[in-house]
Amino acid sequence: MDLVFVIIVEMLYAVASLVLISAGLAIVFGMMKIINLAHGEFMMLGGYVTITAVSLGANVFIAMLIIAPVIVGLIGLVVERLVIRHLYGRLVDTMLATWGLSLFFIGLATTIFGNTTTGISTPISGFTVGDYQVNGYNFFIILIAIVLLGLMYAVLKGTRLGLIARGAMQLPDMAAALGYSPERIYMATFFCGSALSGLAGAILAPLVGLVPTSGGAYIAKAFITVIAGGPSLITGLMASSGLFGLINQIFTFAVSPVMGEVALLVAAVVLLRLLPQGVTGKFFRGRM
Amino acid sequence: MASFWAKEVPATILVAALLMWVMPMMIGTYTLTVLVIYGMLGFSLGLIWGFGGILCFGQAAFFGLGAYTYAIAAINIGDSTIPMLLAVLVPAVFAALLGAMMFYGRLTDVYLGVITLVVTLILFKFINSTAGPEYVIGKARLGGFNGIPGFQTLNVPGQPNDYIYGDPYYYFCAILLLIVYLLVSWLLKSSFGRVAVGIRENEVRVALMGYDVRARKTVLFAAGAAIAGLAGALFANWGEIVTPNLFSLGQSAEIIIWCIVGGLGTRIGPIVGAAGLAYLKFLLGQQSMIDNTLLTGIILVLFVLFLPKGLVPAIASLWRISFGRRRKLPRHGARRIRNGGVGNG
């Protein structure tokens, strides 16, 4: 019984962390059709901002939930103004430019923080269930992922801003004709996407030892999850995170963590071969 | 085709021979060898991306596969001839299977990128986790993160004790690159190559004309992988060790950067880009003022923004602007006189 509980928590945690990792990329790709390969480095920067803020005396939750997203969002804004806005509509070029940016940020972080592992301790202590030790922080991550999905849905579906953003996503020319500048909408979207990446990096920072290259661990997973999710932003994110998280954890428990990772990747290849437009390209069409 | 054999082949061989002779006077042959190998690796992606329009995010997978195939086969066989052939064959077959899966599934751009990226990651993760003694192929232990050291390096065919190393190895690599270059040039001049460029330009149109786009893309993809595998085997011989880092994402990124900087759609561009940037990295590695990755990143961003076509096409057009017109001007003048001064030249 206890083992079942632990396994369910672990699975939910795997799904939730995939949602967190992919949310920022999903917004930028879903809304702007740009693949931000510097996404992992935005997460890495979020982690470093959190650690720096905490060492300067900020409360750890304020650092994670407010300071890191805002600062990384601002960095994203600068990047969008300087580089990405010149490349809209050129998918491959944006991928290459953001890949360059990711290398740039890795170099920058190495120069500033050094090529050493840093980290902070988890702010929530664990507890025991029967014979097993459960990390209390996992619940926090699950909670954040649920809140995040709810918020994204509410903003996109319920507010006027969300309506404008969705309109500009579908028909940028029409949005422009109605007086909403697509350029400014894209700018705001990229800010939100970067901020979400920063948030994810900050929240996951206590769980991993942070090095300047740790963004690379996230980008492939996020990339796969978003592409496999397909055109619908939130449904796709939920569907593919759920599927991949489940597969990952089943193989992790049954064989080994490495096989869990490999199974996730193999599943992604098979899925894309069968459903080249992603999960929501075939099922749940027209949802958000 | 006639002018290809009569003009281009002798000219290429002449230039290559000249470069092969001059370069060792400026750069040591040990460094030069790896530049040549990287040139071949860049060339392999330049072929499938620049002429086939297939953006492969995992060219490093074939590079690493070639290197590992060579190392494992060399340990088991003890003579380098068959391992060299296997190192070309295994990546080619692997790429043909992978390509068939992707192209017959009609996957394009982003999805292609994801799959090639993922396959590279799978190989990287798998090879990294093979540290235990149970991972053995024949006599070769895979060695996990530490890689495989101490395999038989290149020798004269049939004589395992006559190693080819040092200067002769440099000439061996350079001549192989020349042969590969000529073979690819011939391939591109053939109807297969011209259809491949047609597919790059407009896939639907070529398909409607009755060509089997899927099979052609698969073959081209496999050819690129074979070249990358050969480069991998040469690299294994040069470094005398193979490690999982050959499969890493950073390696894949670098190959793409070489192609972009050198110039896509040209044959010489990726080679120049690869050798040039690798040498730049080598020079930068000798100083510790600025981080290496930082500079690579800046170079890539600047090239995408300001010189998206790459160095070689840019220099070629600059050449045409500054020297080409001078040759053409008299003809323009003549035509203008013949037309009675009318027309815009």
C-alpha cells in the first residue's frame, strides 16, 4: 500500500516536472512558432538567480516564485529585441540563433559563476510513509504545475489579453488590422515564456546540482514534449507530459533510471513516427 | 559532365595538392590532421543539409558511431583494414534505416530535427551507462563514460605492425578528404545530385514529376552518414581513444555551426568553416581571457543575423562584384553600341 502511494507520487512528480520544464517552451513555440533552443539556459539562469538571491538574504520562496521569473523574463526581453525579432517566420534560423544564444549563456555563466557545482537545500523537508521516505518538495512541484496549467488556461481563455494573444497567434495580419501590433504581442509572449522558463529553473534548482551546462539536460526533454504535444497549447502539454512521465517512471521502477530516460526518448521517436503532427494534431483537435 | 572531368577534377587535385604541401609549413601536422577530419565531418552535413535540404541535428551520432565501430572492430580483429570499412558501413546502414523510418513517414523540418536529436541523445545516454563489465562486444569493453582506449590504430593493410601515424597519417586523411570531395562532386553532377537539389528547392514538385523523393532522401542521408562515419574512424585513429562525448549535443551543434559559417549549398564552405572554426577554437583554447563557448555562441548568432548565407558565398559574391564586372563591361558596352545605345545594359 505504501509502495503504491510512493509510486503514484513519483509518477505525478515526473509528469509535473515535465509540465514545468516544457511550459515556457510550449508558450513560445505554440504562440510564435519559434523553437527557443536557449530554453534550457534560461532555466539554468533561473536557478543561478535563485541561488544568488538566497545567498544575498532573500526568502527562498520569493526568490523562486518572483525574483527568478522576473529577471529571466527581462533577459528574454532583451534577447527578443536584439536577436529574435529579426528572425520571425524563419524557423530554422531562429533555432540556430537561439542555439548560439544558449552557448553564449553557458559561456557567460561559466565566466561569472565558474565551472563548479552550486546548489541550495530543499526548503521543504521530507516525511516517511511506512518504510519509505518521500520528498516533501515533490508535492510542491506537483502543486505548482497544477496552478501553472490552471493559470495558463484561465489567462488564455478568460481574459481579453488571452483572447488578443490567441487571435494574433491564428491570424497576425487580422490582429494587426484590428489595431493590435503583433510585434508587441510577440514581445510580451516571449517575456512570459522566458519568465516561465526562469520559474521552472528556479523551482528545480534545489533538486539538482547547478552547473553552467545543466540547461542541456532540460532542453531535449522540453523540446520532445512540446513537439509531441502538437498544436494545442495546454491539452498538448498535458497529454505529452502525462504520457512521457508515465513511461519514464514505469521503466525507471522496472529497470533503471537510465532505461527510463531511454524509454522516454524511444517513445518520443515512435510517437512522432505515428503522429507526425503531435498528439493534439490527431486527437482533441481545436482544444486549447 | 565532360568539363567536369577535363577541368574541375584536375583543378581540384592541383589546388588540393598545393594546400596539402603548403599547410604543414604553417600549422603542425598533428593539429592539421584533426582539422582535415573535422573538414570531412562538416562536409558530410554540408552534403545532406546544403544539397538535400535535410537538417540533421544528430550528425554527431554517425560520427560517434563510426568511431565506436572502428574501435570495437579493431580490438576484435587486430588489423585496421576491415574496421575502416565497417566504420563507413555501419553508420550508413544505421542512417538508411533511420532515414527510411523518417522519410517514409513524411516527417519534415522540425520533426526531423527532433528525431535526429533524440537518437543522438539515446546513443549518448546508452553509451554513457555502459561502464559495467557486462557490456562487452567480442573482446571490447564499452567502458561507459571513460570510453575505449588502446585499440589497434591504422596500419598498412595486412601488416598489423606497420602503423601509419604522424606525417603520413596527415597525408592519408587529406587524400581521403580529396577522394570524398571528388566523389561527392561527381554525385552532385549526376542526375541523382540534380534531383536532390530539386527536392531541396521544391519537394512537392519533384514528387509530382514522378521521382521517388523518399528513397532519394534516404540514400542521400545514408551517404552523408557514411562520410561522417569515415571521419569518425579517422578521428578515433587520431585521438587513439573514443569517448561518449563524440555523441554529445555540443558536437552536433558544432557541426551545424561549421556549415552555417562556411556556407550552405557550397561544397567547399562546410570544409572551410569546420577547419577554420576548429583552428580558431584551438587558438582560443591557448588563452584563458574569454570563455570559448561564449565566443562560439556569439559567432553563431552574428552569422545567423548578418551573414546567413555563410562565408564562402559572401566572398564569392564579393569577388564577383569587385572583379567579375570588369571582365563583363566591354561586352555590355559592345551590346549597347550594337543596340544603338538603347536599353539598360
